[in-house]
Amino acid sequence: MDSTHNIDDLIEDFSFLDDWEDRYMHVIELGKTLAPLTDAERNTLTKVKGCVSQVWLIQEISDDSPPVVTYRGDSDAHIVKGLVAIVLKIFSGRTAQEINDIDAAKILAKLGLEEHLTPQRSNGLHAMIARIKQDAAKLL
């Protein structure tokens, strides 16, 4: 599936949700779709620094040319797990250049989430994005 399609679908899904309570529940539901990580995958190397809740991101790089970067992730908090799912829909399955070119702030603004997140969750969300952008920069 075209990964740009993922972002469009995500924005469209959120556009149908009028109030914050519905969006909040949708974020939690998205988190439930994540495949669980093994205990071994939950380690200091995969843990995202800057998140109050525990968040782990696993990067997998394909042998394609240019390589496609896929992410798996998890969190110990329901809403944060949903934010992980959103970040993965935005960035996973793309080349490093595509990841580098994504304007995450613009996408998040279209989702209308940030104004309702606590500062800690917002910082955690930005920490996840920063980690993925750093990973991409190393590949470029």
C-alpha cells in the first residue's frame, strides 16, 4: 500500500470525529492494533528518550535500493500506544529521504490532536518523531 495513502486515511478518519473524546478513543483503538514487542525488544537501545511513558521503537531496514525503513513500536500507556500507532502510520514503510521530507507538524495539525495533549504527551510525541528523523538522517 502507498504510504501517502496511510496519512490521507489517518487525516480522513480523524476529520469525522468531532469532539475530543471521540478522537481520544480513536487514538486508543489505534494503539490496540499494534503488534506487541517481545521483552527482548523492550531495551535501552529501542527505548525513546524524552517520553514520560515508556516507548520503544524498533527500526527495520530493507535491502531495497533505496532502503525502505519500517518501524514497530509499543508503549506501556494506552493513549501513548495510540500516538505510537499514529507516528508509525506517518513514517513507517518509507525511504529515509521520504521520512526526512515529511512535515509531521502539518500532519499533526490536521489531526487536531496536539492542542488536547498534555505537555508531557506532546513532548513524548515530538521525541518519537525526532528519533525517527534522526534514524533517517543517519541513513542519508
